[in-house]
Amino acid sequence: MRQVGRRAPGLGQAGWALRWLRARACRRGALLVALLWLLTWLFLSGLLFVHRSMFSDFCTDDKSRKILQRVCDEYQQGVLTGDLCEDLCVGGHVEYKRCLYYENGKKVMAASWRGVPIVLKSKLENFSSYEALALLEYQDTVGGAGIEEELSPLDVVFYATLEIKNSLGLEAGTNLTLPQFWSESLREREQAYSRAELASLWALLQQEEYTFLRVMQDLTDHVAKVLGSCGHFYAVEYLAAGHAWDQNIFPLEELSVSLSQSPRGKPERTLTEMDMVHRVALSFLDMVGHFENDFSHHLHLCDIKPENFAVRKDLTVAAIDVDMAFFEPKMQDILEQNCTNDNDCNFFDCISKCDTRRNKCGSKRINSNLQVICEKIFRSWFSPTLLGDKAGCPLQVELQQAVQDCAETENGEDTEHSQATWLRLQGLLTQLIQEESANQQSQKQARGPHHVHTALNF
């Protein structure tokens, strides 16, 4: 009789093996799922971190309005003050326009103040982020002991001057005085400063760009003008910045510059775009000469690009972002770092050489403001492709060669060569302006005199 249900030899072992493989596969699947979940979690966490890092400084109108609202709240509480605060927070005479950019904590917004376009700036978002004035804390301590002590205007002058020198990297012995606008207001002031005034001034003085612009605007026309402040935010004149992608770099077509009025009250002639380019280039040269020769210390521009400059209606070039502008003492401190090769001695547009024996960068800059301007601005202006039909004119050819030589020659320490290059460029640009003026005058004469039709002259 046949036995039913008897397993064939080896089937038991095979079933056990299958069950073992199935369990192992399940465990492996569970492990893979857990590993996949862990990797997903790590990826999302990293993405969230990157997102927060990237977009914490993402420029939005909503965030900008909230920042200004906090400034006004602190003004109402008496924490901060300034000549802009009343119009910004009470009178409604400051109209917010748009957020321009946030960068490394710096907040920059466009607005208008009583119809005048301005730019609002602050190095840090919150007033509380700035270091408090130690003298205010000292006053609190002294006041608590039953002694009243106030800071006189002379005290403010003294401490503000020290802070300005420290901010600009100048030695304590440097002959630097407060800007003219501060000196006049301090001489006229009799009463002591309030806590809000002192705290606001101290927050402003901790911002290198504000300090630089305030000091320089009484000494040169080549920087943006500071118009007012509220707490840690300060307002500068709005000027349209340049753009590297623009053929003319600056929006010259919007300026429509005319020369001085004729006796009849009409402009003698309107400048062409190329004529304006030549005049703006001359203004750049004037700025370079001014920054290098007219102060007690050489002024270095370490971030030269179109976006950091603007042109006023009178074709004067103005530096509008001076976070990377340094006087000679501070420039030397920045450059003199450890190095293994010359590449370690490049600080943006300010470079020096590496002394491999000491593994130290030289404290002297080997390139110059003029060289970088020639390389980054003049070279694109006066390239043959952009000049078109005028590229073959003898003066233009000579100017192209002069710009090329200027851009490729490192002459930061050779003052004689640098001065010769500056004079060569100035002479060529002046000749081109005179040539353009003569051409327009001859064209005007060729068209003949303009007869005015009156009752006596038909």
C-alpha cells in the first residue's frame, strides 16, 4: 500500500533553507529600509540647513518692512533716534520702495524721503546686535551710586574721533578730525546728549562704510552722500549702479547730459554716449588721483567692479559700496598674512607677493587702483568691438594701447610709472573730448545759420 503524504528525500532540508533565506531577505529588506530612511533623513536635514543658510538673507519686501517697523517701535520706546526717525515712523514722509539686497547680515533697501530717492543701509539687522557704548553702562553704575554724570559734547567728540580712527585703521596719532557737519553741530550744541542719541551714534560708528562715507563726503565728491539716519540705519543718496553686462556699464542714455547754457538759455549741445564715456573715464582718473594723493594715507579700493560705482547727472563718478576701501595702515595689516605662494596674497583686487623665505605676504600692494580700473572698466569701454567705426581712429587706437598697457603693468609701488600712465590716459581722453566737440561744431556750421522768422525777417 502506497504511503500518502510522504516527503521526498531532501524536501525538508530544502523547505528549511527557503524559510531561512526568506527570513534573511526580510531582515536585509528591513535593514535596507532603515538605511534608506536614515539617508533620507540626513538628506532632508542637510537640505533644510542649506535652505536656512541660503535664504536667511533672502531679500523680501515683507521682511524689510518688518525690520523697519522694529526700528520705529524702538524709536517710540526711546531706545534709538536720528534725524530720519520722525519722518520714517511718524510723519510718513519716508516711503519704502523695495528690498535691494541682503548680504552677510547687511540690509539694503530702496526708499524715498520727501520725494528724494534714497538707499537705507545697516550692517546688521537689529539695533541690539551692535556693541553697547561702555560709557552708558558706566553712567548706569555711577548713577546707581547717587552721582549724576553726563557726557559733554567734547566727550562725544573725543570718543567718536577715537572710534573713527579705529574703524578706518588709522593710528591714534593720525591727524584726523571729525567731519565738518559734526563739528558745526557740536559747537552749536549746549545740552548733553540723550542715551538714545549716544547709543544710535555708537551703532553707526561701528559700521565701517558709514564712518568712511561720513568722513569722506566733506573731502571728496567721489563717494555717495549720507543724508540722514534713524538708529542703526542710515540713508545715502540713490544713484543707479553700473552693470558689467551693460555695454556702457552705466545707464548713460538716461542722463541726457547737456553742456552749459548758451546766452539765449538753450543748451549749446547734447553729449553723445561716447563723449559721456570719455568724460566719465576722466572722472575715474580724477577719483584715482584724489584717493592716492590728497589724503594723509593712500586709499586702496579692493573691490573694483561696475556695481560698486555710480555716475551722477554731472558725470561725476561716485563710489557707492566702500566695504572694501582701506587706508594704507589697515591695508598693510590685511595683506601681511602667512603664505606659501603668491596666490595666498590676493585680497580681492588688492594683491601682494609671497616671501617664501619668511612665508609672509608683503605688506605693500603691488598693483594699483588705476590698474584694476583699466582692467575691469576701461578695457571693456575702449575695446575695438564696442567702438565700431571709430575703433580705427588714431587717438582711439592710442587710447586702446594705453589702456592695455595700464591693465597689464603692475606698478603699485612705482609711483613715477603710475603717474606717467595716469597722465597719458588723461591727455588722450582730453584730446578725444576736444576732437568730439570740434566735430560737432563743424557739423553745426556746415548746416548753416539758423534764421529766426519774425515780422521783419521772412
